[in-house]
Amino acid sequence: MSKLRIAPSQDLCHLRDDGYDIEIRERFLLVRSVPYLNAKRETLRGTLVMELQWAGDVAAPPPSHVAYFIGEAPCHEDGRAMTEIITGSQAQEIDKNLVINHTFSAKPVEGPYPDFYQKVLRYILIISGPVDPGVTAKTYPVWEASEVESVFVYPDTATSRARIGLASQKLEIPKVGIVGLGGSGSYIFDLVAKTPVKEVHLFDGDIFLNHNAFRAPGAASIEDLRSKLTKVEYFAKCYAKMRRGIIPHPAPVSEANVEELKEMNFVFLSMDGGELKKLIVKKLLEWGVPFIDVGMGLELKGSSITGILAVTACTKEKNDHVEANISFADATGEDDYAQNIQVADLNALNATLAVIKWKKMLGFYHDFAHEYSSTYTLDGNKLINGDST
């Protein structure tokens, strides 16, 4: 538990300074060494667990009166279980390596608990009430000064509120590469940046200019455009406000540096066709690095745009569909998409379909079709799957 991490939260500091053995696990507060009596009237120690929510880097008031417990069922002096607070007794994994045994419900006398100090003390008073007064939860542990490790600058409370922590942990892979930070690539990065991937590597040598601002997530300022940063430097700077582990590579992938992709655990390709793309795909297949390619084929008919979005996933085990689905043709000036038609909504949709497929491949989402290619036809609003396994 880091002193720096809890410093802005006075209630957590109060618990620590009073000698309680607390630990923060991003979405949960653990209070260890809480004494209680079991059914045999033996004095044991267990762990209180409470759900945390954050307002920036400060712990928000407790979201509910519910708490969890790791240990046997706490009992009264006569060995009767404390059924007045125990609402469930079943082993349940609520976070990675965090299995609780009991669920408690002890509502405060008036209104909600104002902070975690009051909530923790209330539960300890109940649980430890039958225990000898000389045995206390105040064990005064020695605190470490190191930061709690997280890719995020502030806690991911969206995951905890939705109670999808165990599913989200499947996305904690070491390195994801995104080749091309244009329209679709920038939206892919936006979505991947909000997952617990340890490192996100961005590959693009182009400058972030006006037309990029109109088909990328967020709102670039005129000062941003005047800075003439590369795309990868611009996005790394913007998203550093939210997360760590963004590695910009301000140069296009070429024969000279393609080996850098070998270290990736997954790669998204959002780039034009041509011999360079063919080289990258060949190398990724050779190394067994799984990847997803996104592409658009847009056509201007009169004053309306029509076309198809494509998402193609490839793995070491499934790649016999590459030639049929991934375009290696060079973009030309006659290609409407190459002329940078402003279609941020299609960029975002193409990116979203790609990231959903990526999350399916990692087991975050259920996947019944196991498709490795899909196309979305704009004018007919049709999504078609192909190359299923």
C-alpha cells in the first residue's frame, strides 16, 4: 500500500494512521487482521473487503453499505453465526486473486456511510465485539512507499461500477502495436488506451494536420496543429493525461524497423496497401504475431458516399484467408478515401468493429461465430461475417 496513493484521501489516511492494515487494490479496499470468533469460539483473524470508487485520485464516499469478508463466518460469544449481518456465504472471486467467503449488510443508523473510516469502524465494532478487548485489528504494519502499479493515472472506476474486473483482466497483455494513426487507427488507439494493456506502441511518421483533427477522437486545439507534432507524438501527449505505457514510434514501419513489431503480442494494421503492407503482413505471419487489418472502400456517387468497411483478423492458426480479404493495392489519387473525405463516423465504426473482434479473441466477449473477416456495407446497413472456424 503506497502512502502517496492514499495521501489525498483523508479517511484512508486516518485508517492507516490508526494502525489498521489496509491495502488498495484499484477497485477494492482490504482491511486485514480483523479479529473475530468462529463457531468453535476460537479467535481468528479475517479480512474485510469493500468496493472502492474514485473521484480523481481521492476515494469517493462508499457506494453502498455492503461489505465482504475473507475467513470463516464471524460468530457471537455462544458460537452462533452473526446472521444479522451475513447475507450470503459462498466463495466468490470478485477480482484477480481476490476470493471472498461472505457478504455482509450493516446499514448505518442514519443515511449512508460518509466515508470509509466510519464504515470500517462500524464493521469492526460488530465483527470484533465478542473478542477479548486486548485483541485488536490495529496491528500497525510497516508501510512501503512504492506506488501501486497501474497503467492508469487515476483508477478505472468504469470497470468496477460495471463489475467486469475479471473480464477486463483478460486484456492485460504486455504489448499492442498500432500501425497507422490516421482516422481508423486513431480511434483504435482511443479504445485500446482505455484497456489495461501494459504498453501501446504507436507507429506512424506523418505530421498531425488539420484534416487529421476532423477525423480523430477528441478536439485538437489550433496550438496543437501549429506545433506540427507527428501523429504518434500528438496522441501520446494527449493520452498521457489518462494512462502510462504509451510508446510513440515517429517513423513509418519499413524494412529497416519492421523487426520492432516482432515484440508485440498483438498488432492492429490501419494503413494503405502496397508492398510495405505486404511485407508487414508476411513478417507478422512468419513470427506468429496475431493481428487485425482494417480497411475502407468508399465511392462518391453523385453527392453521396457509399462503400464497405472491412475487418480481417489473422492468427498463427488461422491465416488462409489473408489473400482474399486484405488489399495490398496501392492507394491512388482517384480513391475517394485517399483524398481524405471526412468520414469520422466510419473511421470510428471500423475501429470499433476491430476492437470488438480483438476483445473476442482474448475472451473478453463471448464469440459464437468465430469469424475472422467481416464487412459492413454502408448503403444496405449489412454486417456480414466470413471465414469462421
